[in-house]
Amino acid sequence: MNALEELPPLKHVIDKAGLRASKRFGQNFLMDLNLTRKIARAGGPFDDCDVLEVGPGPGGLTRALLLEGATKVHAIEIDERCLSILADIQHADDRLIIHSGDALHININSQRPVRVVANLPYNVGTLLLTNWLEHKAPGNPTLSYTLMFQKEVAERITARVGDSAYGRLAVLTQLTCSCRQLFDVPPEAFVPAPKVTSTLVRLEPLAEPGSDDLSMVSHITRLAFGQRRKMLRRSLSSLHPNLSEFLNKIGVREEDRAEQVQPEQFAQLAKLVRQNPR
């Protein structure tokens, strides 16, 4: 038995510290080591990279990542109450590096490839993902993201044109990554139990992204899906004076709605807008 396996059970650690999940930080703790190890295995392999975990809390998934062979785990935690608990894990296994602060503003500066594996806080999960995709990926390169979301968010990530869940998030993720849902996690697996089922999603960055101007795609989809019931000639009326011409070039009708447009067509539209400044 190694030092990690000799650590007290997670429930004992949490009770001893008087730690209660914070709504402010969107926390729901995973307590079952069998489940956290299943999540960790789904996030691998780990022999070629560092691992980034966001929102480790008391470290249930952190322990699992180390037990499953991660060579180095960078854990970013904003809740200062959890830092001493994580420090005990670090004392047992120095492959853990703790970063205190907000993951939206921390760069781990890894010089190795990175895999992100995290039970993301519900209140910032989508924002973290889109920030990584649009602005700054955490690795050099980032090999994969294995992330826990509310099931409704997971469906929005993997939705296709024509699905009720299809929207801006699907466009941004599918232009940059291959995306698939792995398995559901019931509410009772968490403490406290959320009101919804959660889903583990795996995203793997594409060798050739579908757009080299994701910021423009983000702007266009915000307009289009912000008024998703309107025809594109109305929802995108402020985008460019040559909108009608551009839509015709990418094979989209002015009467179509955002939910009828493929991610690749949004990328083509973004390119035309960028190449033809007003």
C-alpha cells in the first residue's frame, strides 16, 4: 500500500475539516473512489503528459488521478478551505502541484502536453471550456478535455444541427474538437446531491480546427442564437452590409434560422466577414 492509499477516507477528511460544499463555488463533491478512478481512467492515458484538474475540492478525483498513474497533476483550487486538505495529498505524493486561485486567470505554464480532467464547478464550467477553446488552451498542446457537466450542458456540447439542444456551444466545440458523451453520473454520487444528472464528456482537439477565427465565430453565433427564432437576415442584420451575398456563398438562405446552419458554415461566414471589412 502506498502513501496515497493510506490517507484517511474522504468522508472522514471532510467531516474532520468541517468542510461543506459552497454554492458560491458551485461545489458538489465526488466521494466514491471507484467512480473517481473510473473518471480518471477515462481521462487518460497519462504517460505522455501533465494533467490539469480544476476545482479539486477535497481531492477525491485528485487522488484517483495519481493512483491511475498521472506523472504530474496541476490542481487549481479557488476555495482556500480546501488547500490544507490538498496539501496532505501533496505530502503523500509530490506529483501533485497545487495552484491557489481562479482557473479563469491562472496559466499553469506547462512545457509538456496536457490532459484536462475535472469535475468542473457547475457555475463556471461552460465559461471555462469556451475560454480554453477561444483564447488560451492550458497545454502545449492540450491533448484532451475529460470534463463533468450537467447533462443538459453535455447535450448542448454534442448536439447536431436539427437537435433541440443545438446552439452556440455546439458550434464552438465542434469546430475545434471531436466531442462525445462517455457516461452519466447520478445525483446521489455527489455530496450534496444536485437536482440533475451529470455527464462525463471527452473532447479531443482536432488536428486541423474548422476555423482559424473562433472569436469571429463566437461573435456571429452570439448574434444568431441570441435570437434563434428569427431568420438570419434579421438576427444577423447588424453583422455586415453584404450579409445576403455572404449567406448565398456559403449555401445558406436568408430565411434560415441559426439552428439550421452547420458549424462549418458559421466558420465560412466568419472568414468572409473578416476578409471583407466594412
